[in-house]
Amino acid sequence: MFHSAHFYLGVPDQISEEDAKSAIRKIFNSKVVGHNIKFDLHFVTRFLEDDSLEVYADSMILAWLINSNSSLALDKLSDALLGHKMLSFKDTVKKGETFAGVELVDACKYAAEDAYITAKLYNLFLEKLELQSATHLIDEAKEVEFPFIKTLLTMEKEGIEIDGSFLEKFLVEVKETLAGLTTSIYELAGSEFNINSTKQLGLILFETLELPVGKKTKTGYSTDEKVLSGLLDAHEIIPKLLEYREVYKLYSTYIEPLLKLSKESKRSRIHTSFVQTGTATGRLSSKNPNLQNIPTRTPIGAKIRQAFVAGEGKKLIGIDYSQIELRLLAHYSQDDVLVNAFKNDKDIHLQTAVVLFGEEEAAQKRSIAKTVNFGLLYGMGPKKLSDTLGITTKEAKEIIEKYFESFPTVKSYFRSIVDSSKEKGYVETLLKRRRYFDYENATPMFRAAYERESVNSVFQGSAADLIKLSMNKIHEVIEKENLNAKMLLQIHDELIFEVNAEEAEVLGNRFRDIMDTIMELNVPLKASLNIGDNWSELK
DNA sequence: TGTGATAGCTCG
DNA sequence: GTACGAGCTATCACAC
């Protein structure tokens, strides 16, 4: 018996599982609109043991395309746009019960309302887009976003294999390290306290030990990594605390939860949920667990990636877009220096350093130029740049001025984004997705933030468009040619696949070519291929 | 016992 | 006040 069939004292006869299956098949043979239909498809495809169901449309995605800032929950949209308060899940399902325990008549009302409101909203959104003469967004939905639902569904269902015994060993090591650090910290502090409590830690550091107070938070002393690093030489306890923080983070956020999930899973594979409407810019987000923020920047952190492995006889493939946002900056601004640097496959940060500081100093100042390049895309100001580089605000200001003098086309292009954003109230990506900003009702501080967000959204959002197109194309190729390859993860500018070891090279190059040629811009796109037995080897 | 705010950390 | 976009864990205060 399928576990969601209703079961309670005096439950009426229900249709057979076979009848339920054929009814669902019939429904999916016509045009099905869902609200977050990927969620439902997980259950339905498992129940039917059939992944070939067709997705027609999703009202949640339309709501997000219309305004990526708005609330997307069905009940909220119903209330706001249709003036109809929906039956709440909480009221329908009594405390401690499941949906299977809900009386059929109530369950039917709840489910029917869900379907009815979804259809209402779908039609409303189509009208809305017509009225706003934004029918191109309907096309974008049909051609890109709706097909993308199944691309993501396939990835989520596959999951990625975890090496449980590796994580077990790592867990033991980390627990021992934490125990040792805890003892040292108590000794150096002169008392026992909760190291994870910023409140208690603040008292120890700044009152008991009388260390110099650097920064305050809303509620007390700041003890973040920057503050602690500034106190490195002030007391022996500081390096211990920094190490404790790093290791405890790995333990509590990664090792323990991932191990638990892998143990719960039959094939030792863990499955994230990608949220297609998860950001205002068009990027994905990933949750339960988030597999887009697995550590990589420190050696001990990067060890976590060793736990993500290819199955027996298989390899993992990683393909990442190189400098995709800066390439988009070159594409949009058409700045000669940037365009030529990318056309000739030059080191973009070094080229920037040459322009800013001259040939002689370029090599040693490359990393400054790199910070400037990234900062640009974020709408950086002199304050933050000086903080990041450890220079004075004045020097930072000069570097920024020098940049805009040297790249006047970039300056005027940024200006045009901001002007148009203020005039129209939104900015657009490559695929014409919009992000709205309410300048009218904003304080000067918010307006400045909107200007930065406008600039950033064009690049971040367009990069998201490109990789989305690539993912759909690769998914299509894998299906059509019945390739023995699984797309597993997307980490914003990077895709991870699992394939048969002997095919890794060929398939990797095939996918990389698709990514390189997914769209013709004013500069070439470039993706890099890596092959390995675990995720830590893909760099 | 549950919830929301805060601080802090991870990633691109 | 001052760099963009996310999600997770732990603590703490407060309500039930």
C-alpha cells in the first residue's frame, strides 16, 4: 500500500493503487500546471516509477519571473491577488497527525482548493504579463524555466555518493581536536564557559582577560573572525579560539549532518533541493542540505570534499566557467582592453594590473587588481576596498578613480545601468529576466544599495542565465542520446557530473564544448574541465 | 516547547 | 552606513 493512502478508524473505501496510478497518468497526459511542481513530481514519479512525466507550467515560477522579490507561497498569493484565504495545512492536519490521517472529505477540499487556486493564479499571471507587455517572459518561461524543472528534478533524484567510512574517521579526529582545544581554552581563560556563546566569550575576552575592545555588535562585544585575528598576538587563547571556530563549524555544519544523511540513504547518496526561485538575481539556491557551500578555502575544510565520491567504476567531472561575470562585463561594456584580453585568452587580473599600475609593478600588484575586479561587480566603495586590501581609504579611492579613468567605457556602462534602473524601476539580464527596485519609497541609503544591486544583478543574473541554458542543453543531450552520464550538482558557475571512468574524458569534453558555445557573446566563453575520484580532486 | 532575532560561518 | 547573492547552526529572549 502506498504510504500516503488515507488510513484512520472508519475510513471509507478508496480507489485501488492501480486506478490511482492510471488516473495520475491521464492527468499528466494533458497540460498540468503546478505551484512548485518539482516538489510534487518527486512523489508522483516515485509512486508511478516513471520519470517521463511532462511538465507543462509552474505558477510559482511565473510569480517569480513577474517579481523575484515577492512572496511566492500559494496561500499568500491567493490572499494578496485573489482575495481568498486558503484552508491552512495546520488546521487541516491535526497536531501529531499526518495527511494520511485527515478525513477524506477534508483532504479532498484541501487538495482541490490547492489545484483550483493554482489554475486561477496561472491564468492571472499570463494576463498580467500580457498587460505589462512582457510576453517575452512567457516565452522565457516556456523555453527555459519550465524545462529546467525536470533538469533539476533529475539531478535531485540522482544525488551524490558519500564515503561514510571516511566521514566516520574524520568525525573521530575532529572530536578529539575539539576536546583538546576546549581544555586549552578553559585553562587559558581561567574558567569553563560555553565557547559557542558569543555573549559569554565576549565577557571572558574583554572583561576577564581585559583585551582591547575592537568592535561592538548591536548586543555586545563583537568576537568575529576579523576581531579575533586582530588580537592574535594579544593573548595565547586567540589562536585556539580561531582553530576551535573553524573545526566546530566543520563538525556541526558539515561532518555530522552529512554523515547522518548518508546513513539514512540506501545507496549512501545524499539529495539536495535546488530552489529555482531561490534568489532575486536568477541564481539557484540549494537547501536540505545546502551543497553549494561545501568548504574549499582552507586545507582542513577542503577535506570535506574528499567525502563526495564517484561510484564504483565511475569518475566525477567538474566543469567551471572561467571569469564568467567579468566576461559579461566585457560583453556588455565592449571595453577594448577587456574584450581584447578575453579574445586573446589573457590573464584578466594581470591585464587590469598593467593598466592600473604599469608593466613593471603589474605582477606584484595582480592580487590588488583581482580584488578591484571583483569589487567592481559588487559596486564596491573605497571604504570596503581599503578594509579588504589593508590600505588607507584615500589610497583605495585613488585606485578606484584610476580604474574608471582607465576603463571609461566601463564607467559609462555602469552609469547607464543605474540610470535605466532608476528610470524604469528594474534591470534586465541576458534572457530579459527582471529585478525590480522601489526607489520611490527608499531612503538615500537604500537607494545607494539599489544602485549597487542593479549593477550586480545584471552580471550575476546573466551568468545564471548562461549556466541554466547549458544545463538544459546538457540534460537534453544526455536524454536524447541516452548517455551514461548524470548531472549531479550546480555551484553557480560550475557543474559536477558522474560518468563511467572510461568515458570521462570524452563526455567531459563534450559537455565543456556545450558550455563554451551556449551563446555567442562579444567575447568567448571558456569552461575548464577536471576529472577525479572525489570532489576535492576537481580543481 | 516553539519561534524569531542575532551572530557567526560556509560557498560562488 | 559603505561590496553582490545565498543557507545552516547555535545561542538567547520571549511567548505559550
